[in-house]
Amino acid sequence: MTEQAAGPRTGPGPARGQRRARPNPRRRSAYPYTLYLPAAVVFVVIFLVPTVLAFYFALTRWTLFDSEFVGLQNFRDFLDEQNLRIGFQNTIIYAVVTSGLKVVLGLLLGVLLTSRLRLRGFLRSVVFFPTLVSTVAVGITFAMLLKPQTGLVNQALALVGVDGRDWLGDATTALLSVALVDVWKGVGLATVIYIAGIMSIPAEYYQAVAVDGGGAWHRFRHITLPLSWPATYSVIILSFIGGLRSFDLIWTMTRGGPGFTSDTIASIIYKQYQAGFFGLSTAGNVLLFLIVAAIAVPLSHFLGKRQVTT
């Protein structure tokens, strides 16, 4: 009687005493992971597998057809390399010089190319163009330009009464000359990063400085410089890691010379490959990987903390 008094059920809802079935959250969230699969396969095949194999072959004396396990002997031999100390010192100097100049010049060019400047778009293209050129082509070109007798650099200096020098043949200028060419080639990318960072700063901040009577220096000091820190963080990390791993430009311009004065860790490793010591050079690559990680990870952590506080 009570059920009849309540009347017939209407609507598609569940019967009394029954719970509505909920979709399984695991089944619902499984689909997005299938989109990650192609990238995961590429990462494993191109990065993870070669890295693991490199760590293994660094413990062997190997050729293309066979290998012999020698343990840590390759690492001992590489650390006993007579030029390793010079190479490590040159690597640090090269990374510091190139990354520092790219940060300073990239910031200044970024500020200039985001101002109300005529031909601003054309100048942005000019600054970014060296980044598109092959590094080997840049190295060969500047090696010709810096020749002591026939190079255009010394000829141009002679026109103003300055005696040129053998820029790539002098032990005191070879590494610095290559570093400056690296800055010329890479500052375009740093400038683009800074342009993106500066353009993301809200215009209201600059208007507030103008209302308070601040000039161009105040806008740069109190707005542009601190708020473009994320761009600075990116430029420092990318350029410093690139400087630690730099090889192609150094090899095409100086081949580590004169003597071994412009050798870096990467060029020493390549010379071991050329001599046929594949296991030894693989151990060098593993050590270079560990050195880059040991420097880049704390640096990234330190800069990241400063970015948060800024």
C-alpha cells in the first residue's frame, strides 16, 4: 500500500537502496598516457639506451667487432692524460667567458630591440642570422678572416695603424678568439630569449615608473632587469652547458692548438677517438657527462632559488 501511495518511479535515476556506478578513475586517466608513448620511445632509444651503453663500454677496451672488460682502467688512463688539466681549465674559462658575454650582450640587445626603434624587425633578423649558420662554416670562415698575413681582420686594423697578430696561432689569444666567435654566433639566440622575456613584462609597471618621474635607467634597473630574470636563467643554463660541451668551433678554428693551449675536454676526447682508443675516449665522454651534471645541476638549483625569491 505504501509503495502504491508513493506512486510510480519517474526518471532514469537508480532504484532506492542502489548506488550510482562511478567511472573508474584509473580507466579514465589511462588515455592521456598513450599520447606520451611516442616521446617515451624516442627518449629511450635515442638518449637512455646510448647513455647506458656508454657507461658499459667505458669499462671495456672495444672495437667495432669485439670488446674486452677492463674495469676502471680507462678512467685511470684518461685522468692521467698529461693535457687534461689544461683542457679542464680551458673548458671552464671558455664556458664562463661565452655565457657571461651572451648574458650581457643578449640583455642589452634585447632592451634595444624592444624599444621604439626604426627597422626594429630587420635588426632582429640580422642579430639572429648567425645562429642559423652552420658552426663548422662559421669556424672555417673566421679561421680565414683571422689569418695573420691575409686575414681581413688584420688588414682592417692596419688601416687604422694597429699591428695585428696571429690570433689563432698565439697561445695567449687563441682560446679567447674562439670564444668571441662563439659569442658572435650564439648571442642571437640569447637576444631572442630576452626579447620574449622583456615583452612579457606588463606595460603598467613601466607606466608606474613614468608616473613617479623615473627615467630610462630607472625602468631598466627596477623593472626590466629583475623581471627578466627567467630569461637570464635560461640564457645562463643553456650557454654555460653549451660552453662546457663545445667542440666543433674549437676544432675547426684551432684543433686545440697552438700545441695544446686551446684544448678542451671535448677536443681531448676526440683526439683519443682519432688515435683508435675507443674505450678510453668513451670513458672521457662519461667523465664529461658527469662534470657537466655536477656543475649544471647545482647551478640550476641556485639560479632557480634566486628566481623564486626575485
